[in-house]
Amino acid sequence: MTSKNTFITLGASNHTEKEREADDFYATSPIGTFALLKKEAFNKKIWEPACGSGHISNVLLSKGYEVFSTDLFDRGYGFHGLDFLGDEAKGYAGKYDIITNPPYKYAEQFCLRAIELCSHKVAMLMRILFLEGIQRYNNLFSVFPPTKVYIFSFRLQNAKNGEFKKYEKTGSAQGYAWYIWEKGYTGKTELCWMEPQLKSNYLD
């Protein structure tokens, strides 16, 4: 019998839409994408496969990128109904660099699929704690080492269901980082910082 762990290891989609709850959605603060683009350049065509309400896509568009925005759920932005972990997504292989804030429950599978499908580069916004874990090391980091991990020196305020005003006064309990992969890279991972002034420059 094939175990659930086998599907997870392969990055396969063995979950139902009911299991992938629609509220597993944390909108990305524009500061996060602004900071990324200050550090990294990407191919002109970008795929945002968990676009939500367009918080990452809109920053990319404002900087001149062509963005293919998709999501499994309809949040009023982009094309909905496309499962990034399903077979349909394979039809877009090699056409785009991929930038997203993946659903936390399926972050590892998203990383593996993005590395498989990207044209050159992947950027994933995830918790710093994503670096931990023996299984994750064996399945992902030891096989596909990131080129760089950019840790935010300040707390990035991402908002559940895009409700930023609700979280303005409470702040964020999570530390975040951008994880960068380049197709075919097998070297060492460089640890970098998102400096405090990036936040100041954005707010100015």
C-alpha cells in the first residue's frame, strides 16, 4: 500500500480540496515583495501560483514583470481552479520563473513542484522555521539546495485572509524569509539579510 508520506516525498497531490482549506491564505505584505526585488532579478515572465488577492502579483506588475496569476481558490483575482500540485500545472513547465507565498501545509510540495516547473529561478516566502526538519532536509534541501535564503531582520506582517487592518496593532509572531532556488544549482546556500532600511525605504 502506498503511504501518505510517499506522496509527500514525491510532491504529489493526494489531498482533497476540502483538506486544502480555503482559509489557509495569508496575504503577503507588499514590503516583502518590494524587498525581494531589491535583492534579486527574475525573468520577465513570472508565475504566481498561489496568487490569493494579488498582493505579490500587483507589486511585480508595478515593476514591469508579466505575471501569470493563478490559484486553486477564487479570491477575486487571477485565474482560479488551477491546482499547482496537479497534472494541469505541468503544461506550463519551463515558461516562467515562479514567485509565491505557498500554503504552509503544502510548502514543501510547492517548492519541489516549482523547482520542477520553473524556467530558471524560484522564490518562496516562508517561515524561517521551514529550515528545520530531517525529512525536509532529505527530500528538499539536500537534493535542491537554495542559492540564497534572505531572512527578514524585521517582522513581516502577512495577514490571514488579507485582513491587514485587523493585524495592524497585534504585529506578527512569525519570522519570514525568502528562499531562492536556481535551476540546476548544487552548491552551498548563502544566508543573507533583509536589512531594516528596506522597510524604511518602502514606507518613505
